[in-house]
Amino acid sequence: MEKDSSLVKSIRFPKELKEKVQASAEKETRTFSAQVIHIIKKYYELQENA
């Protein structure tokens, strides 16, 4: 993702989901934000290939 195309948005996460994303981010040595982006990209890749 290019720096100049980045956009800051905020969303509320239920505590359980936040904890799951945080744990998976730590496992993959990513930041929380990077993990959220990774998950969203994978979701759309799966949708496009379905």
C-alpha cells in the first residue's frame, strides 16, 4: 500500500475480536493495523476467487 494512498479510519471492535486480532498479529509479528489490513485483503481475495 502506498503511503500517499493511506487513509486513517477508526472502527470499534468487540473486545473478543480485538483480542483475537491482536493475538494473531503478535503470532505473525505484525502490528494490529497491519493484521487487520491482511485479514481484509485475504477476505476480498477469497471473494474474488469464489
